[in-house]
Amino acid sequence: MKSLIAALILVSSIVQLSYAEPLHSSAARRSYNQQLGRRAYAPLDQDNWLGGSGYWSNGSSWSLNAPPGQADDATIGGVSDYVHFDVGTASINSLTLSGTLTDDGLASQLTMANSSLNVTSTGVLDFSASIFGTGTYTYDHSYNYGKISAAVLFLGSYGGDFDNYSVMNLGSLNIPDYAGSFTNYGVMNVGGIGTSSMSGGFHNATGATLITTGGASLGNIGNDGQWDNYGSISGTGNRYGGSLGNTGVLNNHAGGAINLYYQDYFDNHGIFNNDGSLYIDSIRGGGTFSNFGGAVLTNNGSITAYGAFDNGGIFINNGTFVGQGGNEGSIVNNGIFNTFGTLGPGFTNTGSYVQNGPQSATYVGAIFSTTTPLQINGGLLSGDGIIQGDVNMSGTLHPGTAPFPSGCYNPSSCRLLTIQGNYQQFGVGTFYAELGGTVAGYNYDQLAITGNAALDGTLDVKIPGGNAFAVGSTFFLLTYGSETGQFSMIDLPALDGGEVWNYAYEPTDFKLWITPEPSSLVLLGGGLLGMAGMLRRKLS
């Protein structure tokens, strides 16, 4: 009797085990497989697609006889596998994809709850809505070697890193606080990138291509490849600030915008072509743009520098540059600052423009307006435009279209540079001028100063190309409203035999002219007297 009761209990247990709990959850499947001793035949957390085309919801197409659950690692491993994601929302542990997974435009959501998303070179993931690509509180690494298309891709907080080696087309990429890093080694077309300064950030690697149409939020972004932006890249404006570092090529196209706010930094070590707009705010210290040594910034659009703008590389301005705002709109130039566009309506701030270093240069080919003096502590100030403001010169000033020596024997290289203000040249400063003819601003250099010219330092004059000038040739190198001081050193080129230089500080100009040297005049006068005596003797 006891043996019969035991047998009945065993049968009852098996029946309960078989039917009491439907096997829709991964926990139920795990318990069921454990009790039936299936561990060796079907891994408890590995759910493989059995091949071919079909629907995610069809349990018979999966190795665990049910769609993967939150604790399962799903694999769609066949190149020809084609799976329709028809369940709307699903949460799994991880996905490895070598075939195709699509939601057929149904705006579905797939979440890797605790691990990673891995797409192989033959994999295609096509979702019209959201993919949560890395789990929360996991350090597992996700990657794409195939093709991913999605409206939104999220990285999980405290999640692992994500690397793209192939093609990704995303409506947006979101990298929240404490998430891992996203690195693009392939080609990405993204509507927008949201990054946090407290995350691993976004990195566009060398050789990679990134195209943004909706822009990005500046949490932590680095570009070593090529980035084409057609949208808006904006700082966070919070106390942590954001950072953008470029060592590759960043093209901000027409209609694109880069906005730097409180504590935001944009460090350019590469090539930055701006055909759109760059805005640097000044509130609470504002943002900072730095163009480092060896870097090139070409502006064909607009730059508004209310905050700090530091140039240590090459800045070529063909567009509009405006500096303004409080005491902050400061510009420090340690590189080359060339402008052929508009600098204005001006540096209407109480900030500063400071140029340092012997290799630095500022070229003014248009209107350069400032209410604070241009402080040239070294290097070159040149051009043929108009400076609306004062200039303090401890470097070299050279009117002209090219760095000296410009070869002023070519008339197009000699120019008139105008300072609508005062000009002060200090003892270490130099005014450099080239003479190629006798027409001011056309074939010899001229500096026109509407205010006072306070002169010191060196006047350095050259005659490029071996030009020769006749006696009486005159050159008005400077014109001014008034003048104080004198050049402490005047370096003039050698003339042909019998000719000498003369110079004078006139009330409204400084001029050079060529005269016969005095000994020539004596010889000429003696010769004329001798001829007159001979004539007198002949007449008598």
C-alpha cells in the first residue's frame, strides 16, 4: 500500500511539473529544463533561432520552444534567417544577430536588459522605433559589423561600451549619465546625438564618417575622422559643461549650428570648416573655443564670440566674425588670423584682442572694428582693409596682401592699410614697407592713420625686385591726423651711386624722397662754372 501511495505522489508531481506552470517565462523554462535534466542539451540562458523565415512570437522557431525572455541570450545565427519582430515590446538579456531582424515598421521596442547587442558582418537590424542597445549595470561590450537602422538607440546607464565598425542609420543616439562610450569606426548617419558629460561619450574614430542632420548635445564628443554636421550641436548649459574635441575634419555645413554655453569647451586640433554658425555665449563665464597650434579654422559662415575665442593655429575668416559682450568677449591670437570677410559690426565689447608670439599673424582684408585696442605683442599685422579702432604695436605692421616680403614690384601686392583711430608703435615694434613704384597703395605700401601716430621702434623699408628710382621720387609712407615721437631706427635700402635718402616728419605725413648726394652737387656746380668761364673766354 505504501509503495502504491508513493507511486501516486510521484505521478502527481510529474503532472504538476508538466502543467501547473505555463512555460512562457524564462524562469519557468529554466526550472522545467533543470528538473528534466536538459541542461546538457539546451543551455538555460541561450535561445537560438532554428533557421529560416518566421515570426519572433512563434515559440516553435526557438530552441527553448518559446521566444527569448529577459534572462536569455538570443541568437539569430543564419545568414539567410529573416525574423519579423511582431511582439511590439520585448526584453532579453542579449542579442547576437547574423541574419535579419525587422519590426516591419510597427514602431516596436527591443531591450537588451542586462547585456549586449552584437550584429555580425551579415546581420541587419531594422527597427522603426527604439533599441536599448546595452544593458544597465553591465560592462558587456556591444558591436555592429553589419547594418543597424533604428529610430532611437539607447545605451544603458552604467552600461558597457558600443562600437560600430560598419553602417548605422539612426534617428537619434542617446548616451545618458554613467553610460559607457560609443565609438564609430564605420559610417553613421544620425539625426541627433545626446551625450552626457558624465558618460563615456561619443568618439568618431580616425577614418570614420559621421553625418548628423539633427545635431548633437555636447556632453562628451570627440572626432578624429570626418564629421559633416547639418543640424545643431549645442552645449548642455549646466554646471558640468560639455566638451567637443576635434583632431580630424569637422564640416559645419550651411544651416548647421554649434552653440557653446556655460562651461562648454570646443578644442580644435584638426580642420574645422564653418559654413554655418558658431556661437560662444558669455553668461556666467560662457563657453570657450580654442584653435590650437597646427589647427585650421576656415569660416565662411558666422562666428559670434561673446565668450572666449583663443587662436593658436590658423584662422581664415571669409564670413562674419562678431565679438561682443561684457568683459568676456576676449580673443587671444597666438597663430594666424586672416580675415577677408566682415569683422563686425565690431568688437563692441570691453574685451580684448591680443596677439602673441613671433609666428602669429593677423591679416585684415575687410573691416575690423573694435572699441578696445588691438594689442599686437608679437608677430605680424598686415592687410589692405580698415581697422576701426586703436592699434598698439609691439610686433610688425606691414600693409599688403601677403606676408612680407610680398614682392611689391608686383603692383597687386602693395596696399593701403587704414587705421581709423590711433596708432602707437613701441620700441620693439616695426613698421615694414615695400616700394615698387611711386603710387601710394598701388605699388608702394602706405599706412593711413586718422588719429595720432605715436612713433618709436624701427622703420624697415625694402625695394624688392631690384627696382631703381629717379632723383625726386617721393613716398608718403604714413599719413596721420597728428604725430608724436620718432622712429628710433630707420633702415633704408641702398640706392644707385650719387643718390641719397631724405625723410621728414611733416604735420600730416611721414615721407621719404631721393636727392643727389651733396658731393655730386658740388661736382655738378664746379662743372657748370668751368663751362661758363670757357664761354666767356671764347666770347672775348
